[in-house]
Amino acid sequence: MRMKKIVVYPLIALLILVAPIFLMTACKERKYTVIFDTCGGSEISSVTVNAGGLIEEPEVPVRAGYEFEGWYIDQDYFDEFNFDLDGINEDTTLYANLIKKF
């Protein structure tokens, strides 16, 4: 019986000391940064959002001789970003699709 107390009590004490650290880390909300690459247009500041959160659509970037066609999650302008549905779950860069006017 004495041997159990020698082993169990230090383990309980260690658990009491360490558990709050793990709980604080686990409960801390993860945040991600969204960068707006305006592809030569007017600068738009990055935003920070909680994991899974939505972001507001920024102002339209302006570039002389170009027309803005939307924000995309890839540089090839294949996957358009939906500000109403697409939550942010990692650091992200959104690319402005600016089309040259003729």
C-alpha cells in the first residue's frame, strides 16, 4: 500500500500542475491571416480571422486599364472564393483577377 502512495501522489500532483497548461492551449482560438494579392492593383490590407470564420469582401482593387473580375484562391483563377460560404482554415492568399481592358 505504501508503494502505491509513493507513485500515485506525485503523478496526481504533476497532473494538477500540467493540466491547466494543456487546457489553456487547447481552448485558445486558432487564428489565420488572409492576404489579398491585388496583382498590381491598389493595395488592400491583410485580415486576421478565427479558424473557420468568414471574412468580409474587401474593396475592389483598382488598376488603370484593368477591370476587376473577382477574388480567387489560386493564381490560375480557377477556383473563385465565395465570401458568404468559404471559411478560413489556414493562412490564405486570395488573388484578384484583373482583366486588361481593350
